[in-house]
Amino acid sequence: MATTPIVVGIDLGTSTSEIGYLKNGKPVLIPDPNTGSPIIPSVVALAPTGEVLIGTPAKRMLLSFPDRVVAEAKRAMGSPTMFTIADQHLRPQEIAAHLLRYLKQIAEDHLQQPISEAVVTVPANFTDAQRQATKDAGELAGFRVERMINEPTAAALAYGLDHVDAEETVLVFDLGGGTLDVTLLDMFSGVLEARTTAGDVALGGKDFDDAIVGWLIDRFKQSAGIDLRASADPKVSGRLKDAAETAKKELSGTMSTSISLPFLAIGAGGTPVGLEETLSRAEFDRLTQSLVERCRAPVMKALAAAKLTPAGIDKVLLVGGSTRIPAVKELIRSIFGKLWPTEVNPDEAVALGAAVQAGLKTQTGLGITFTDICAHSLGIEAIVSGRYGVVPGAMSVILEKNKTVPCSNMESYSTVSDDQPVVRIAVYQGEEPLAKDNKLLAEFEIDDLPIMEAGEVD
Ligand code: ADP
Ligand code: MG
């Protein structure tokens, strides 16, 4: 008997990735057989033996062979950055493909059948190039990427599946390892409609780790007189980062934590010097106050774009590991006047939502659907005359950001000179008034224009 194909849902995160599927109408995540946990560090390493390691063993190698490890490659998705592992040079999508191949393998072993289709989530604020790179990664790993959905929308979908009768306006606040996404959605009769989205593509748990690393370096300079900033040893920075992340996580549950890094540097006279510190929650809050404060603007932007005040939100869903930081929760409480009971697992919600969407393809009767939105405006470069006079190279927006996708719109443009035979159309994505300050997506020419006077052809 032929088995029914299973579509998997994948959260390909900056720090951690998960894979799941819809089992009898309920999304489930598949555990990594090596650790028993479905939460898999998004880390790729090449062991000295030549073996490619993924997840927890790869993350552990950051301490011993940092130059053989790549972490947080997602931050470079869609950019020309190359990663070097030993003698190999890899593009961000190739690193991502290693992770995806591993997830695929876990799923195939678990389900005992080949898997070829996947729904992959991406940050709501990802640009077209970043989405394309993610899709390429999926294909390199042997997946047909059935659909990409925005991470906050996926999280809301996981929540919505258990609340199909709810009529609520929900704000998803997703603070992960590298990015903050805020998305506002309306839920009614099983339909989830994303309304607005805002975010910060360079704000996440990593920045909180870096703040602790900076503090540790300062303290070590005071106590041992050694400046670790001057140390180019990647092992030292690997150990500092690892200790910082561990301390940060512990401080989500305790008021103080001790950090101990023996044999961190060589002191005067060749004796090894270690680092011993105690970091209090209060000190951590002070170090990261500006990072926490940066989370406010995207929330306010998403609300303003939806013409809502905090009082118009029925529920805030906290998603992403970094929402466990008490000061981040406090910020949400200060904006909305309250915190809601935790209804979604912050580490799993996005992947569970991807699994729901994956299952919607083959399983019916779930009673839920959704619409997504685009996070950036799309337009073309044009000469615009208006309030500021004639502006050459202006961004003429055709599809405003926060439009529900799929969408279409028509605008008319005219030629600028008599008998102009050709127009060049350059499509840009972004919010800057000058096209050149936005991201160029595509360029093409229309060259069979009829011969007419300027302004007549459109
Ligand atoms: P991503 O979606 O970017 O992969 P995750 O949602 O998995 O990110 O969140 C990972 C981030 O959450 C990391 O920076 C990690 O250090 C942080 N994190 C995980 N658990 C905790 C915790 N208990 N307290 C504070 N931060 C945490
Ligand atoms: Mg995430």
C-alpha cells in the first residue's frame, strides 16, 4: 500500500530549528534522536574527521574548534557573505541546506517514509532576496518548498487551531536569537488575518549575550589587567559567548548567577588566569536596558499602522526564546497593562504553526485558514512631480506595505520625451522616498513603445 505523502513544517531559526507535521489534526514536533529534544541548535560544524555535525554536537564544537563552526548564518541570508569552515567556503543558503537536510533525515527516520515537501517559515520582515535564499536552501536540501509563511503568522496559527471560535485581535511578539518580529492579526470564525507587521532585523538574544560578553571583558580587565578585546583567539570569544548565553538564560529564573571560566588567559609570568564573576539580574537589566527599550518601537509601529492603541489588543502572544527574559515581559506589561497566561510554547509555536499549514494541504476539516501580508512596499523608480517639485529617481509605490497577499494593483506612467521608444522599469522594495535607497529586485525594458509625444504613452 502506498503511504500518503506527509508535508512537514519547518521553523528554520537563527538560533534553533524545529521540524514537525500534523498528526490526526494536531501539530507535533519530531525530536532529535541524539538529544531527545525537538529544539535543534541552528549550528553546522565540520569535525576534524571530515564529518558534518549539526545541532547540539556542532554547538559544543564552538568551544573546541570555533573555526570549524558556523552559527547564526540566517542573519546573512540573501547577502553575498561567505562562511569559511576549515577549507570550505559556503554561502548562507548552503549552511541552511545542511540544517534542512538534517531535519529532513530526522523526519524520514521518525516517519519511516521519504519526505519531499515542506512549509518553511521566515521572519515577517524578510526581504524578497532573503526569502529566495531560504527557498534555495530548501531545494538544495531536496525539498519542494510548498510554501513560506511568516513566523509570527505561523505562531498565531498554532494558537488559533485551539481557539477556532475566538474573535480576537492578537499581537504576536516574536523575539528570537537574531530578530524581532511584531505582527498584528484579527481572528474570526477560524480565519486568521494578518493586518500589520513591524520589526527589527538586528535585535535578538544574541545582542543580550554580547552585552554580557562586553561586561565580562571589562571586569576581567579590571581584575586581571588583561584586555581580552585584544585577544584574537576565537576559542576565548567562543567560551565567553557560551558562558554569557548560559548566564542570561539562568537569569530568567534566578536573581543572580555565577560565571566561571578557568584558564581563560595567560597572565604575567606565564601563569594561567581564570575569570570568576557573579552577575545579578539587576546588573543584567542595566546592561540590556537599551536593547529592551528598542523592542517598544516595532510594537507601536504595528499598532499605529492598524490604527489601534494597546487597549485594542485582546491578547499578546509571546514567541521566541528571548521573551523569557523578565525585563522583556515587563516591557510588554508596561505597554499593555497586563500579561496574558502563556498559551503557546515560545520555542515551538512557530514550528507547530508551520506543521499546521503543512497539514492543511492534505488534511481537511481543521476549521482554520489564514491570510498573510507583505512587510515592505513594492514600487518602481520614476520621475514624480508633486509637493516637492519634480523628483527624479523617486520610489513610486504600487503596492503599499502591510497589504494582504496575494495582491495586485495598477498604476499608469507616461514617457518623458517625444518619440521615446524604450522605458526601463526598475522594481524596488522598501520605504525610502528615493528608489536607489531601497532594494532593487528586478529591472527590465519595454522597447516596442509606439512613437508619440512625451506623456502620451502610458
Ligand atoms: P530563533 O527563532 O531566532 O532561532 P529562538 O526562538 O529559538 O530563536 O530563541 C533563541 C534565543 O532565545 C537565543 O538567543 C537564546 O539564548 C534565547 N533563550 C532561550 N531560552 C532562554 C531563557 N530561558 N532566557 C533568556 N533567553 C533565552
Ligand atoms: Mg524563531
